[in-house]
Amino acid sequence: MTGITNASKRRSGRGANSVTTLNALLRRLILICVLPLVLLSVYLAYTRVLDMQEDSSREATSIAGNFAMALDHNLTARIAGLQVLAASAFVDE
């Protein structure tokens, strides 16, 4: 009779060490249920970081452009003032 049970164990692929316990089944089930959620959250976090970096880069470009424009207006005003001063008749006296 032992030969029959050993043969049936070999055919089913289950030996004494390969018996799946309820604890192992529950662990696998939890892993199967939680793993997609973890992967989704990692993907969403990654895309959020990329969006934040893109927004930050866009904002930095805007700030640099505004600063350059303000500096340009300031220099234009000073150059205009110096041109008026250079064209003045009182400078020669």
C-alpha cells in the first residue's frame, strides 16, 4: 500500500514537504491582492514627481524670463535718461 501512496504523491507533485498550508495560501492571496495596488501607487507617485519637476522647470523659466524683461526695462530707462542728458545743452557749459 505504501507503493501506491508514494506513486500517487509523485504523480500529483506533492510530497511530504510540498503540502501547502493555509498560512501559505493566505500569504499568496494577500500578495496577489496587494501587489497590483503597490505597483499602481509606485507608478502614480512616479508620474506625480515627473509632473512636479515639469511644473517647477516651467515656473523657473517663467521667473527667469520675467527677471530678464524687468532688467531690460530698467536698462532701457537708464539709457533713455543718459541720452536725454547727453543731448542737453547745459552739459557743454
